[in-house]
Amino acid sequence: MQDYQRFFDGLAPRLETARMLERELDTQLARRFNALDYLRTDELGLSRIVADLLNPNGNHGQGAAFLKLLLEGLQYSAASEHLDHASVEVEVERTIKDDRRLDICVSIGGHCLAIENKPYAGDQQDQIKDYLGWLKGREFESFVLIYLSPQGEPPSAESVELTYLDAEFGVDHFKIMPYHKTLGDLEEDGYDDYRLDYTFTAWLADCRKHCDVDRLRWFLREAETFCARTFGGQTVAKSESNTLREFVLSDEKNWDVALTVANALPRVKEEVLLRFMKMVWYQATERGWPSESYGEWRYASRARKSHLRMYRTTWQSYKTWNGKADIQCTQIRLEAWSGLDGWYVGICSRNKRCQELGAALRKVLGAGEYEDGWPWWQSVEERYRNWDMLIPKLYQECNSGTGDIKDYFVEKLNKVAKAAIPIIDEYEGA
């Protein structure tokens, strides 16, 4: 305990000095400011940015330069070699079949670059399998589907099985591209051959380096910084990182304590977060949820979802990828985009009448976002959006059973549930 106390007592004033320096620099340089924080950066918003940059006729005025850089980074030589002589068509939300929509589709003569953008949401049943089947059926001279995920995570087995990819398509037709790659590696999952070393942030950096327009270079740098911060977890300022490095490496005991703390923190976070989500669930149901309501909760330590899901047993269940009628019904969710950042409340549904359900929900819930599989969702207030910074307070509220964060989420969930459950009952009644 003395070692721990000495460690934190020695580190805290050094970090405060570094943060004072950052605040002073912010008054001069505004280094923490990022324009994308004020734009639409959900899945559709990011897809539109990417599509516009890839469009030779886009407002950026750089012709096919950005598209060519991406094709070269992907080593998609078949399309790259024909780029100067072929017409290019770029589509966002390309409808293929059964209301499936491909996020970005770039036709280059007889070649096709397709991108399924997955910065936050998971896959639907057979989603990637259906996209690949559609691309193959179009009889392109060549095609490749890029699965764009936060740190190179693969699609779920529900979406497509690895054995199917290996047998039917292979690395020439399917690739996984990370938004940003951190220092750590993903667990062994069999997708190493499909996973690219070339990242989305690396492509943005290449575009910036090959562009002479100051306004555009500024935007590309903002996008690059946003992706590194959002998907790579680069939230620590450089001066803070340097201070921490120097202090930790200055003494063997400091390193030992830091290593112990780093190894323990994921478990500590998981215990606090699961306990907090259970408390929110139980207190929400005590305040008037209908009978036969159930919940499940999960904390994801990497970039995939942390969530609290609520549903009724009377709502229809949909078959999962293995054919079992698992808990895959319409659900009311409290979910985080990436790790513990970007919490939102929404309704997730696989109902084929998803658009009708969304329209009905918006009438009673008010303005909200709509996208494939999510008929309605809405971000929580900014002060409650990043739970990483709220862990100590969440822990205190778990111990006391009360607090403003818990009250906010219980009230938010109950408000959504009270309005949404009768509508979902109508669309999803058993």
C-alpha cells in the first residue's frame, strides 16, 4: 500500500503540471478542438465523408487522386490500372436486395470496390454473406468488399462464417481494414490473412500528404485525428504521455506499481460497469416496466459493444446464424459505440417493417436517428456519454444505490420504454 501511495502521490502533481501546460497551449493553438466533433459522425455520416473523398467528381476538386491512393493501399491493382480510362460511379447506401443496403459502392468500369462501414454497430444475420453473394452475381471483372471496423475486428459468425469465406471467396474478394491500429494485437481468430496493415487513418494521412490545398489538408488532418482518437483510444495529450513515461521509467518500483495497476484496471472497470448496468436495469423495471420484461448486460473491453439490452418474451424471436431461435428479438438498448465512449439509447430491430416501426416510434419519441437495423436511436447527454471518466462516480452510486447518473439513465430508459413498448407490442406481438 505504501508503494501504491508513493506512486500516485508522486505522479499526480506531475500530471497536473502537464495538464496546466496543455490548457495554456489550448488558449494559443486549440489543439483539443476537432471540427468533426460538431458534424454527423455516426455510421451514415462517416460513410458520406468517405464516399465524397472517393468520388472523382466530389467537391474536394482533386479528381481521382484520393481513390487511387486507396486502391494502391488496398493493392487492388485490377481496378487501379483501369482508373484513368474508366468512368467511376460512387453510391452511398446502395440497395441490393431484401432492403439490404451496401454502405459505399464504387464502380470503376467493370470493377467494383465495396465498403461495409462498421465503426460502431454489429452485423446482422447473413449480412456480409449477402453482400458478397450480390457482388459475385453482378459478374464484375473483379470486386473486393472492404470490412471497415474500428481496430480490424472481423465480421461476426452470424454475418458470415470464416469457412465460407475461405471456400467461396478468399483474400482477393474480402479484406478487413482497421480505422486505426493500436499497439496491441487482436486475439488469434483466423482472419490474419484477410486483415490489412493499411489503415483508414493511414489513407487519410496519404491523402493529406498528396494534397496542396490548405483547406482540404486541414479537414483531412481533422478526420485523421478524430479516427485515431475515437477508434484508437488516443485520448492522452502528448505532454501527459511524456510525463507518465518519464515518471514510470525513472524507478523500478514505479514500473512495478504501474504494471500492476494497468493489469488490474480492466477487471475493476468490468466489475463496476456490470454492477452499475444491473442497478439501472433493476431500478428501471421497478418503476413500471410491464411484466415479462428481461435484460442482459455486457461490458466490452475492446472496441466492440458495451450494452444493456431489454426485451419482452412476447416479442417475436428471429433465427440466428445457427438456426436457433435465440434472444434476437426487437430490443430496447443502452449501448456504447466504442468501448465506453458514445453511449446512446435506441431500439434495435430485425423486423422487415423496420422503416414503418421507425416512423411510428418517432411520432411518440420525437427526433432520433434512423439506420438499417435501428429504427430509432438517440445519443445521451454529452456529460454522461463517456463512462471511462465516470468510473469512480459510478462506483459510489453502486454503493449508495442513488446518484444523478443512475437517475438520468433510469429516467431515460423508462421514458423510451413507456412510449416504445406499446408500439413494439403492436409490430412484434407473438
